[in-house]
Amino acid sequence: MSFLQINETLLRGFGLTCLIFIITLAVAIPLGLILSFGIMSKISPLRKILNVFIWIIRGIPLMLQIFMVYYLPGILNNGVSFWGDVDKYFYFNYGIENGGALLAVLISFIINYACYFAVIFRGGIQSVSRGQTEAGMVLGLTKKQIFRKVILFQVIKKITPPMSNEIITLVKDTALANAIGIVETIRAAQNFASGFPPVIWPIFYSGVFYLLFVGFLTVLFNFLEKKLSFYKE
Amino acid sequence: MAYLEIKDFRKTFGNNNVLKGISLSVEKGEVLSIIGSSGSGKTTLLRCMNFLETPDTGVMILDGETLFDAEKDKKIKENALREKRLNFGLVFQSFNLFPQYSVMDNITLAPLLQLKERCKKDKTVNFAEGKQKILAEAEQLLEKIGLTEKAAEYPYQLSGGQQQRVAIARALALKPKILCFDEPTSALDPELTGEVLKVIRSLKGEDRTMIIVTHEMGFAKNVSDKVVFMAQGVIEEEGAPKDVFDNPKSEKLKAFLSGIKDKEGE
């Protein structure tokens, strides 16, 4: 097995890692924003239900959540799960293998990360002083204008550091997808180790992919923080 | 009939009876100062006028038009409130400038948003022309507050006094019928209050109707046409400044004024 061949296989796995990362972010950020409005809502039952939900999601290991999403439908339905149909659908329409497991992983990740994001967003929004909203109100701005033109930018500046933490964690959490057979970077490397003859080093080498990706994100976030530092409170 | 008339404003927060039936009137071009110790309800009264709080009872009439009637407006919609708010400008104790906008953008943000809305509703309104007018007006305002050279700076780069002057310009940019001040100098170092008071005084020269909640007694005395003294949610005494300050009738006002004199004598 040549170095190039191994790289190619790992890169294919890393493609899935990136796919899970990007789709999770793209859906969990808006969902988290909606959730954060929910946990700041004036309607107390809604607030309570969402807080219990967030407690459960943040309180259970993500791996267990993946198992629940993937296996519970089948267990609850006499062993017949719809994930098989999803597999077929993706395979015949798009040529994607293991589409059911991939979708289950995406659902678990999106829900999990939306909950963490919601708490970060709430903190950011609540840390912008009430006076900013009131200043917008007496200037005749609509609620929407106050949020978009006054609050949002200040929130983005405040949440950039905690969000960068969470997003970097997500890069590495994607490795959990291999628990239900997604051949992401780590699983791709493991396959070499369990092959014949076994090749062990790709497992350790796979870390380089994550390192480079996180390095890129770090540079990106540093740039963003610098851009946002043109003003102080 | 007076320009602004408030009848029987009452407001309760939980068990806390903050306003216990306030009635007052202001003539056009008049400056009304509201004084009183903290907790007397001055700020709540001002916030009710600006629709940041909704009074439990009461009526407010501005320029012959009933702006607010607690009987009818109990469940008033945010959008309707927004229109009403524009009759008033409010300058906050803590300035509340928008930190991410330059001085110029702080002043022009709201007028430009309003212009945009007008353009959407009425196709004949020319945005570029309107914008130019708004910018020119903002420059005049900056000149008036003496901060022309700070137009491109951000609030954090200004002193407290400068920030408050920008906040005044921001409120003026919307041409409110009545400009309200909520303890505009309370958050400032003593050496910075003068510049803010000077700007407010210059506005009096332009016949602006103003309502000022303040702890600056000397200022209230010489800038006001009328002074209202509030204590425990009611108007204890009101009248011309020289009557209120030099001839206080109620015991509470006497105690309040002598308390302040003691403090200033320290």
C-alpha cells in the first residue's frame, strides 16, 4: 500500500468529515438562533420545555444520541427501521452508500450543536445592555431593525470566541460518526489497521488532517476577531 | 389647552406603586424640569411619556391629539407605539450610543432607516436626495454640538460629555416635538457636565419644548420655565423656578433642597 493510496483513502474519509461539519454548522446555527429565542421567550411553558430539552441533549453523550437516532426507530417498530429505505433512496438516486446512517448522524449532530449554540446565543444577546434596545425604540426603530441593525452585530462580536471553541470541537466530534459505520477519516484509517497485512501508522497520521483543518479555522477566527475589534464597548 | 397634557398617570410594578396619579402640562417652547430624590418616580414618568413603559391609567394629549388613553390602549400594538414614540426624543443617563457605529452613523441611522421605509411605500421619494439632506442636517447638528471633527470616530473614543452631546444630536436628528432628558449629566464627571448643559441651554434658545429630569439644581433653576418636584410618586409642588427654589412651601421640598445645599456645602 503506497503512501499516496493511503492518502487518497484518508482524504475520501476526510471529505465525509468535512461534509458532516459543514452541514451541521449550516443547519445548527440558524436552528440554535431560533432555540435561543425560545429559551428567552416570555411564554413560560415553552421556556421550561426547551430548557429541559437542552438539559437532556447536553447531558447525554453525543455518541449515545447517535445510537438513539439510528437504532431506536427500529427497536420501537419490531425491528423494522426506515433507515434501510433511506439507504436505498440515497443509493439509487445519488449513488451514496450508507445514506441512512449519514442522515442519522447529521440529525444527531444538528440537534446537539443547536442546543449548545442556543445557550451561547442567549448569553450573547442578553449581554447586550437593555439600553441599546431602548435607544433603538425611542429612535422609532422596529423590533426587527433593532435586532438586525443594533443588537446582532454586538452579539456576533461577543460570541465569536465561544463559538470558535464550539466549532473547533465539532471538527473532532465528527469522528463519532464512525460509531454507526460512517467511513470518515478515523474509520478510514482504522480500516488499514484491521486489513491484511495490517498497517497501523495511518491511524496516527490521520490526526494531521484534523490539525490542518483546525489550524485553518484558528486563522480564520483570529482574522474575524481582529476585524471585529474596530470598536470597544 | 396646553401643548402637552398628562392626566392622572399611574404605574405600579408588582407591589411597588411608582406613580400615584401624575398630572402636568407643558406649553410649546417651554422647558420643564422635574426634580426629586431618587425613587420618586421621575424617570418612570419620563419613560411612560416615551412609551418605554405603559401607564396603568391616564391620558396623554399632545398638540390637541390624544396620544395615549389607558382605557383604550391597554393592548396597544408595538407598531402603533413606535409611531407615537417619534413625537418624543429621549436622551438617556447612560448615553446608549451604538458602539459599532461612528458618530455620524449613530446620528443618521434612524433617519436613513425611516427614509428607506418611505421610499418603499412611495416610489416618488428619491433616496439619494433624501440621504443627502439627512447627511447635511447631521453635519449641522454636529456643528451645533461642537463635534464636527469627531464625525468618523467611534463612541469609545469620545469622553462621556462628548458621547452625551452625540446622543443629544442623535435625538434631534428625528425632529421630535418634545425632547426629554433623563438625568443627562448624572453619569458624567463634574468637569464634563458643563459642556452638556451648555448644549441643552443652547436648545432652549431655539424654542424647543423640553422636559428635563435632573439633579443639577442650579441648571434647573436658570434654564426652566417651570419646575415640578416629585416625591413618592406624586407631584408635591410645582411652579416657576424662583418660587420652587426660593420659596418652597411643602416640608418635603424644603427638606430636599436643604439636603442638596448641605451636600454642595461639603
